[in-house]
Amino acid sequence: MLQAEIKSLFKEDISILIKVPNSAKHYLCDCGEASLLTVKEVQSVSAVFISHTHIDHFSNFDGVFRHQIGSGEKVVICGPENIHQQIESRLKSYTWNLIDENAIEYEIREIVSEEEIKVYKIRPPHWNPESVKTQDFLFEDEYVNVDFAILDHKTHSIAYLFKEKDSVSFNENGSEFKKGKWISELKAAFEKNEGGKQIEIEGTVYQASDLFYLLTRNEGYKLGVIMDHAAEEDNYEKIKTVFQGADLVYIETFYKDEDREFAKLNHHSFASASGKIMKACKVKEAVPVHFSRRYTENDRLDIETAFYKAFRTV
């Protein structure tokens, strides 16, 4: 099951690290100030997901690449339209005469629309972005695939849903056969929907479809991160489309209910609004994050109380 850790203290800007169990691979959502983010964790990040490039979500990008340079790895960066230009500007603001071109490679995936992702590559020491291709999906590796929604924050703000790959389990108690390599063959046939594949067990040949009753498909865990967005119906429809039924969602809850006019003015959400949309999406668990710096710890408790009241009210 995917695990998420908030790496920002209460008065710091937001940054959330997502870890894959039994793997050294991490994903980083937003690059705000993050005192709890360690160098080792940064060096394990294989992909960075930026919601938008307001300073409180992007200011620590330099700190992230500072500890990745020299790894020789390819790191994917996903973000809104034109982010490749902003990354280029950040990287070119430093002198790189002692850095080899193989020190690192960033692959930037720029979200133009739900169907169009522009891909760029950028490498030291000159950091000139190279347009590679356009594709219709954002991110997939051996552990997760990532869906997204383009929300309005008076600029595009990308909300991400990390979907763990489905797994297939074998019902040992329901089987009369001895364990063997046939189990992995059966699982492979099940995942590829090859019911006619022949499976040999203890000298007898069976059709795979006749053995599928021994297997169970386990839906992968779904973890969402929804950052800054206006509390408006258009955004809510997009959120419902992507995050319906998610297992866990971290959602921006910038303002208290009594400050909802500030929320409207600044295209942010507020406590009960974020709680209500999570309830409407029927997510199993939701966590309010990213509060205005104007607030005290007591204000934070008020926000959380209003949020959970809206989220859990029957």
C-alpha cells in the first residue's frame, strides 16, 4: 500500500512524499519548504509532481535538484503547461562548468490538456530543453500509474491520483493441487485474459479459465493529492471524475469557513468546502493540508474540525 508523509511543518510551504513499500522508490508532490525532507529521501525520488509554480509550491525545487545532481539517473518532472521554461530558468541561473552532461537527466512532462502531454529532456551543463514527443498519458512505472485533473486556481493547478497496480492473489486453501510454477503461469494468463492457455499441473493439462476460480484480483490502492483550487462547481466536477472512491486524499484547505470571502478572492478552498467535495467523492479517508500562514495552531484545529464535520456528516 502506498504511504504518504507530509514533509512540511505547520508554518512551512507544502511538500508531500509518497513511498512505495518494499522499494527505494519515492514520488514527491510539490516542492515547498520542507524541513522534514531528508537528503536520502530526495535522492530516492524518481518523479516529481508539481501542482503549479506559485512560490509556496516550487521554492524548494533548487534544494531538490541540489541533491540529485551527480546521480546519473533519469528523474521525471510532471507539471502544468510551460513548466519546462520555468525549470530551464531555474537550472540556468547557476554555473555548471564542473558538471558532466551525464550527471543527471530530467524528463519534463508538461500537461497541456487531458489528452496532450508534451515531453522534454534537459541535461547539464547547458540545460537546453529538447522537445521529444507528445503523448496521451502522464506517468506509469512498475508500481503505479498516475491520473490527474486540471483545476482552476486562476492558473492551472494539477491534482494527482496515484493508482497502485492491481495485484492477483492465489487462494491456497481452495486448491487441491501442490504449489508450483504453474501458479505464476496461471496468474500471467489471468492478467492477460488468456483463458485458453494450457496449464500443466502434476502431469495433467488444464485450461487456464477452468482454474481462474483460484485467483482473486485485488484493486490497487488509490492515493490523491489535490492542491490549490477555487471552491467552484467546475473544479468539483473534475475532482469527482478522477478521485471518486479513492482510498486516501490529501486536499488543500487553505482558509477557515469564516474566511471564505478570502478564499473566493484568492481562488482557494476553505474547510467545509474541501470536506464536502471529499464526501461527494466517497473517498475512504481524507486529510486537510496546506493552511494559510496567517493561522495559529488553534485556527488549524478549527479548520480540521469544520473539515471533518463536513466530510463525515451522514
